[in-house]
Amino acid sequence: MKKWVSLLVMVVLVLSLAGCQKSPEEDAATVVAEVNGATITKGEATEFYNQILLQNQYVAQMYGMAFDPEDKSTISSIKAETLTMLTQNMVLEQKLEELGLGLTEEETADLEAQAQQERAEEIANISNDYGITLEEADELLVSQGFSQSMITYSLRQSEIISRLEEYTGADVTVTEEEIQEEYDSRLQTAKETYQDDPSQYAVDVSNGTLLFCRPEGYRNIKNLVITFPEETQTQLNTLSDQIYEASYYAYMYDTQISMYGTSMDANTLVEYTDLKNTYEQQAQELQEEYDALVASGQEEIRAHAEEVLALCQQEGADFDALMAEYNGDTATGTLVTEGYPVCADNDVYVEAFTEGAMALENPGDISGLIASDYGFHILFYASDVEAGDLPLEGKLYDALSGELLAEKKETAYNDACQAWIDEADIKTYVSKL
């Protein structure tokens, strides 16, 4: 072929390819999904795709999981996830508009202002926590997929969901038969749980879980703690966080080796093993430093603790008043007013606390100083826990009926949402995103 013919063919090919290429504006306007005739463009979806991709990558890194953002199947999966989210949310917004409950322009502006404020606060918190500038904190937030538009969108969707939940739950009720049936079922479950694991009752009380019965063998123990000086406690908190982090990474690398060690290449296996051993050694050294600091801290506060103990042991001493004056315990609610629930088989609290509580013989008894990582405890045997079933009345009735109503409303909302989504004409074009 003559040179001029070859050049002419190349020119024609280049012009043909150039004619097929879209401008950035045209590319952004490409429709990637449709919902009942309304469209979602590539420009609108791409930002969400990028942020979901970043968030997936961030979570994977945080938990030591493998994640390849360039893997074709990963890209396709996240694109599909993005379009599913956007189309389903659009269905809900369309339904809200159809019901005449849509957001006004003023309400939308308020949400945007709220998003700006929340993001500014988060940037300030990150800046303070990590000792970096506001600009660096902003960049870090963006790198994790939390842009202004994502926060605004999230707030808007929360408001849409809230209004639809109110609409779908307006006529939902619970009957007395349903409440009684639920009570009987949960009472039986609680009895079986406490029989198998007596400590669970203490956990339920501490967590504020709804109680249906009380097991045998428990006593209420009021806890007056003489805590470490603020500087010492701050150091202990820092060491505790470092121990947790080192232990966590040691566990994660050990898990990776256990699960995938046989398929790892030799260099990676050696690297992971070295890292696991390094973190285990680091955790051990930090623990030794922590223990030494606890011991020195206890000596620092011992004299004060003994003074408070002497006050508690005086005849006619008001333990509650002394707790109010000297207690460093951060517990609230019934743990303060009634005491911590403790039994012999309890493994919820530190061992020294449980042993000291169970060593008290009679209600009204007061312990000596009990050393722990929290400082020194002075324990007061407040009362025995009355075992037995709790009747379905008063606060228990109100709480249980409220929970049942909330569950039925949630079911009604979820069922309605699924029906609206199933009825909608949804089309997605993953390959165009």
C-alpha cells in the first residue's frame, strides 16, 4: 500500500474515533438508571459510586481485608450496589411526593445547612483528635468518602424515611393477646438464659435490657471507687487503647495466617508472621507497663482511700452520702441507686470486685479496700435480689407494648417499601456507569 493511502486510512480512523468520543458534559449526562420514567445520570451516580468505593476500601483496610479497587468484579458489584441504592431511594422519594408529603424548598435548604454544620463539626473533631489542620482533616474526610453532598443526601433520605414510617405506621396497633404472648415467650427465654448463664442477668441490668424475671443467688452491691488522679488515669487509658490496638492487629494477622496461610506466597507468610509476633510482643510490653502504672497509682491514692474507708465504717455512716461525695465510679441509674447485681458465678466484673462482694456476709456489711485496675473499691452489701417472675404491669407493660408496636410499625414500613419497589418500573444500566 502506498504511503499516502496508509496516511489517509489513519486520518479517517482518527476522525471516526474522535466523532465517537463524548464530551465530559455529554458523558456526565448519560442515563445510567430510570425509575418510573425519571432518570439518574452518570454524573449524579458517579460521585456516589466513588464514595462507596472509598468507603469499602477504607473498611477493608481497617479490618485487614483484601480489597482491589481495580478488580473488574469488584467494580461491577459496587456499581450495581450504587444504582440499586439510588433507584430504591428514588422510589421512596417519588412515593413521598405522590402522598403530598414531600420536602419543601425551605426544608431542603435547612437540611443542606445542617449537613454543612455537621461536616464542619466532624472536621473540627478530626483536627483535634489527630492534631492536624482543618484542611488536612477535610482531606482525610473526603478520602474516606464523606463529602458534603453525601452527608446532605443521607440527611435527606433519613427525613424521607421518617415521613414514610410515620405514614405507614399511622394505623398500626398491638392487641392485649399479642402483648401477653410476647411476655410469655420472653419470660421463658429469660429463665432458660439465666439458668444456662447466670452472669447474663448482670449484663442485662447493666445494659438497661428489659427484665422479665430475676434469678436466684444475686445480691445488690453499692460500689464506692477511689479512682486514680486524672493524669494517671489518662496514661492508663492511653496504654489501654494501645494494648487493644496491638492485640487487635496481632489477632487479625493470626487470623489471616490461619485462614489463608496455605495459599500465601512465602514472602507474605513470613511478613504476616513477623507482624503478628511483633504486635504480640508489643501488647505484652504495654501490658507490663500498664500493670506497673496501676500498682504505683494505687500506692499514690492508698492513704486517701483508707480515710474514706474509715468514714464508711463509722457507726451510722450514710454510705449513699459518702458515695455522692467521694465516688469516682461513672455508673448511673439503678447501678448507683440499688447497686451492682452480683452472684458467685458472675464473670462480668473484675475478679477482685466479685470476690469482695461475695465475701460480705449480711446486708449492711462494708468491705475493706479492694484493689483493681480502677483504683480501690469500698463495697456495701445493699440488699438481696428478690428472685422470681416480674408481673406484666406498670413500666414492664408499657415498655413491652412499646417495643411490640415499634416492631410492627417497622414491619409495616418494610413491607410497604418492598411493595413500592416491586411495583416501580426500574431500569439500571451498570455498564454505562
